[in-house]
Amino acid sequence: MRWNEFGTPQSLINYEGFLSARLDGDGENVARTWLRDNAALFQLTPAAVNDLTLVRSTPLGDGRAVLLTQRIDGLPVAGGGLVSLAIVDGRVAYVSSSIVGDRGAVASPSVTAERAVRAAAADVGRRVAADQITRQGTVRGWERLAVDGFTHPASARQVALPLPQGGVVPAYETFILDNSAPSRSRM
């Protein structure tokens, strides 16, 4: 077993066998049953395991790979919150995880999506004034924002940012793209 910075397992494997006895059900049910049985290890309650969202259950050789994601207060977890289980014949063979455990409630953000996009643009050397941004709507949880002078709309979504020392703070994940920006090369 290897641990992550949040004190939950990063990877688990038994080189001499499996991590579980044979469990009943399809890949997702086996994954959830195993996770509920080991919820304390991941600093989750059994109810929090039930709240994990299925991302994908994919055939993997003779088994399945099941990927689940964690949300905190309904928000995606920034930089983590995933658990992947390799399941063979109803038994868990391997687990890889960036689950952060139960972290409590997320406060309301102190900045707007527009401000987050302006900060992201500034991080790549582009100054954007507030009046250069126009909201275009929301697509799958991402706010789309037109930015004057950029070839593509920017996107921003609120996320839960877990802190290794405990707790969680609100943040924005942003995506900006401008194909017309001059390239920077270093000699």
C-alpha cells in the first residue's frame, strides 16, 4: 500500500493474490461493495461511497476496470477524487486512488468565474479587463465566457479544492485558448 498526501490509499495491490474474496454483482457493484467494506481506509462513510459517481466500467482482459469519482458538496474535486479498481472474476485485484476522504462543506467562492478567467489569462501574460468578458451560458457544469481578443471562449467551473492539512476551499478550474496569441520562444 502507498498513501497519498490526504492520508488515503494511493495504490493497493496484493502480489500474492487478490484484495478481496469473490463478491457478487457486476463490476460497479463489486467495486462499491469493496469500497463500502473498506470505507474507513479511504476516510469515507458507506453513504459517501454510495454517492461516488460512476465514470466508466470498461472491459479489461478477463476483468473490468471501474472508475468512480468523488464530489464534495456536489462539486468535482480539483486534482483528484478518483478511484479505479481492477476486478477479475468478482475479486478486486488492484486499486489506484486519489480519493481525499470526507472533508466537510465547501464555502461559497469569494471570486466569480469572470475573475477566475481574468486571473488565468494573467498567468499566461494576457491582460483582460472585466468589460472584455461576456457570459455565454453553462455547458455540463462549465460556464462559457466570450473574451474579447481571444479566438475561443473561455471555460470555468467551480471545484472543491481539498487541503492536505484538512478541510476544503472553493476554487475555479479554468480553460483558456487563444490561437492568435504570439508564441513565446526561448533561445
